[in-house]
Amino acid sequence: MLEIRLHGRGGQGAVTSAELLAQAAIKEGKYGQAFPSFGPERRGAPVVAFCRIDEKQIKIRSNINEPDIVLVLDPSILRIVDVAAGLKGDGILVTNTKHKADEIRKELNLKCKLAVVNANGIAREELGLPITNTTMLGALLKAKAVVSPDSLIEPLRERFGRIAEKNIRAFKRAFKETELAF
Amino acid sequence: MGKRIGLEVSLSAAEAVKMADVDCIAAYPITPQTHIVEHLSELVNNGELDAEFIPVESEHSAMSVCAGIAAVGARAFTCTSSQGLALMNEIVHIVSSMRLPMVMILANRSLSAPISIWNDHTDVMSVRDCGWVQVFANNGQEVFDHVLFGYRVAESEKVMLPVMIHVDGFILTHVIEPVEFWETEQVERYLPEFKPVHALHPDRPVTMGCIAGPPIFSEVKVAQDEALIQSKSEIISAWKELGDIVGRNYKPIEGYKHEDAETLFITQGCFGETVSLAVDALRDEGKSVGLLMDRLWRPFPFEEFRQAVENAKSLIVIDRAISYGGQGGPLALDLRSALYKEKNEPIITNFICGLASRDVTIDDFKNIYNRSMEKIKVNPREEDFEYYGVRGK
Amino acid sequence: MAKTKTDLSWQELEIGGIVTNPGNAAEYKTGDWRSLRPVWDTKRCVKCGACYIFCPDAAIEETEEGYFEANLFHCKGCGICAHECPTQSITMVEEEE
């Protein structure tokens, strides 16, 4: 089973990212599970969402405390939340930042595998606003092929309707531009 | 086989209500039930579901409207949580006493105070004795299946009682997971048209909900209790037929590695699936442990429990509600009654945990197992129950 | 003779305690509640029907001659008819007499 924890700010779409991933996995015939950190919705507050993907039925329903992958949608969170907490030994931290992987590793004293992308920049250019949920999914799939990019396109189209194409462009650009430091 | 899609459990529950072709939905929004009602209002608004959607001004009115709908022989649906259920309480008791079939989903959430929007079973237990058929769902698929099952049982001429489906708030209602939809043809085969025994109609006038004084009240209430007790056979046959049609088999109690186990966890709701993983982990350590998940809450499956625990030496009952001033959680109390003076009566330890969605992990359940083993070694009767993971306890 | 409600066992009751014979309140003898009985003086009565209209129990019936009298199975002796009669042609008489 693969466990992904997503960190973002309320309103940025961390929950949507988790949902799209689970739906893509389910479309592939696998089992997917996505859920938010339950509480009152607070735009701007740091929030967490969770996603599990497995070949067999997922029974566990508790929060993810030891993730295989951590996905950070907002660079400002890196300095307020211990996003790498509990990350498995060979786990990957995928984050939105305009800095290079080495700089981030040094600043936050990270030992884990790192994948970085300037998602704010891409989202601003492609969508016109720094909502990074679909962009960061591109970075995630580059870091680890948890689902095939094609499986994500359909849920993305269903979710975003007329702005789907812009989101798909942002998703594909991030897939290309993500820097891996494993 | 119907299509398998990844959907939030609340939305798939609403889709199941649509497949049941309800005539009227009357509901008032309350967290964490909201997404179910929102989606139903969309389905009605978009013309995908031909039903009246009545946005009532309170839960008391929601249940009152549903009573009226069922009384004229139409199919009613509502859902609520916690405080909404508390406000609706008066009519919840009345609809079962008047034998009005309907289905309600209760998105389980703690009762205030302090205010909690999170999940536990304190609201469930506030209506334990309300006379409804009550079942727990452990995952999204079970929620979907049990909406259709609910109408099938409720409207059976032998039952004629409302059915409440307990769905853990957030932990289950807000999770995206795969659900296999039913084919329309399967629904048609499983759920016949509602033909009430009595209905309000100008051509056949009847009086419903009239006064009953001391000479007759007890007889009416015994008839109601007997109907709930007897409903079990109809519930079991409705599950069997559901299995024949969609291939998923449900029972009053679901066992997991329980047959040869010395110790059995007993759970309600979607905690059961997490405990099953704790059972796997404990088995790997060589412990003789299994699990029974209580699906049918009312009528309580006394016989089934007596049989299922026959070979067990001890039970670990997990409650997610408090019976204030009582000896343990409500599930443990019923089990103690069920097993009192049974041959080989197992020792029962009771843990109350997971209040207001406090996360209870696989490791926590392993700790609970170890704690239970300690307790039964020393003096099992010393304490009748224990709050798990509460600071200062 | 049919069983009265108080003889029925729980198995014999209608589902939900529903009453299926409409208007059966008419079988209930409320005449027992009466200590005073209305008596009409046909010499004063102008057949206006005010008593018939005002009776809260619909216990006043019209006779063939067009006068009025109480159905004593239902009349509770409340005296509203006597109070409302514009010609004072109704007297409330003690039941004992």
C-alpha cells in the first residue's frame, strides 16, 4: 500500500488533489482512498489531506502518520509545519518551491529523497492564479508513478470542466520541470 | 455488475437514494451529513430524480414531513447528525410507533457540549431505544447497499418500521473510495413498489396516531416491540437476497478470524476494518485473537452473539459512546446482558475510545489488546470499563 | 358481539394502533356526562334552528314538525342551546326530575 500525505492551505485544493489521485487509481482498477483532515473549513489555514492506493481493499481508516510520499502544495508551509514528520526511510518529499532541491535540503536539514518544482510560477502562467493542486500532481507523478498520467486526465476533465485544459497544461509542465534529488 | 467508480461516500449514498426512487426528501443541513443532502437537492434540481425536495426549517420538521409522506404511502428519505437528531427526537419515536416505513442515514457525530462536529456514536446511542431497525455500515459500498436494503426491510408488510443506517461522520461520509453501483434491473428485482398496509386516503379513512389510554397502550407497545424483534428474520432474508443479486453477503455480525480465537474484539461502524488489521498484526505475533463487527444494532442479535463467542475466553468490547453513570459503553452493556450466565461466559473488558474522531490506530488497538490481557489476569471485575488514551486516566 | 378495544390482545391490534373504522366516536356514549337535560317549549319555539347550529356535539336533531330535540345518547347537558335560544324556549332540567 502506498500512503500519501498532502499539506496545503485551506482553499488551495489539497483535498481535491487527494481525491483526483484516488479516483485515478480506482479507474485503473485499483483501490483508492482519499479524505481530508476533518474539521471546520478555514481558508488559508494549514490543512492536511490523505490518499492511499493499493491493489487490494483498503481497510485502514486512521490518519497517515508514516507516509511514503509527502506532497506540499504551498512553499510557505515548509517553514511552519514539520511536513517530513514520520516520512518513511525511503520516502519522498515533493514540494512546491522556487528554490533548488539542494537549497531546500540544506535549509530544512532534510535527509529524504526530494522532488521540487516552482508550481506557483507554473500555475500563475497557466491558470493565472497560484492554485497549485493540479500542478503539484504533475510533480508527484514525476517523483513516483503512483498512477499513470493518462488515468488522471479524465478525472481532471470531469472536475474542472471548461478550465480543465489549462489545468492539464499546468499538470504536464510540472511533470516536465520537476527536479529530482534522490 | 454495475459500474465501479471512485466517489465520496456521501455522494454515492445520495445516488443510492436516487436508485431507490424516493418520492420525497425532507432534510435540514448539518455537518457532516451535508454532502448527502446537497447532492440529493442537485439530483432533484437537475431532473435526474423525480421527487419532492422539501427544504424544511428544522430537523423536527424534516422528520414530521417524512412521517406525513410515509403515512400517505409514499417513499421518504432524510438524514441528519448529532444535534439535528436531538431536535428531531420527538418524531423519531413517533414514526416507529406509528409503524411508518422510511430510511434515514445518520452521519454519526458526537452530541454537544462541548461542541464537536467530529465522529463518534453518542448520537446513535441517544436513539438506541427509539424502536427503529438500526444497522451500521463499515464502508461506502455497505452504505450504498444498505439504502436499498433499508427500504426493502422497512416496507415489508411483516416489518413496517423505519430503518436507520449509521455511517461514521467524516471518517466514512467524506472519504473517496470505490463503490460498485447497482444496475437498474437489479434494483427493480430487489425493491418492489411500496404497498403500505394502511395509508391515508379519502376513500379509505383511518385514524393514525390516536390516543391510547391505560387499557390499550401496553398492547400497542408490545405489538411494536414484537414487530422489531420479529423483523430480524425479514432482515436476514433481505440480506440473503441482496447477496443473490449483487454478490455481497451481509450478516447481523461479521466475523474476522474469529472461529478459533481465544480473544475477540467487538466493534461497531468503520473502526472494525482498522481493528481487522490490528488482528492481523497480533496474529503475526502469535496471539489468538479475532474480531466480530456488529452490523445489526436493533433488533440486537443476541442469539448470533451467543453462538459467535462460544469458544472465546475473553472479549474486548470497543465502545464509541458513554453511558453516563452506567457500567461501561452501551455495546458492552448489551453484550454483558446477552452472555450473562451462559455456559463458558467469556470475560468482558470494555474500552471507550475514538470520541470526537480522536484517531485510534492499529498500534492503539494492539495496546488495548495488551491492556485487556493484563486486566483479565489481575481481576477482570475490578473495573468494568476503561477510557483509552484519556490524559489523567 | 364484537370485542371492544379494551378486550383486544396485542396480536389483534391493527398495525401501529391505527383505527380503521372512521367516525367511530359516534359509538361513544357521552350522554352519561349530563346532569341537566334541555327541554323545549314548542309554544315559544320559532323553529329558527339556533340551538341546532350552536350545539358543540351535533347532538340536536330536527323533528318531523320542524321543532328540535336533543339526542340524549350524545347530549352532555352543557346548556349552550338554552343560552343561545333567542326566544328562551329551552330550559335546562335536572336529570333527577
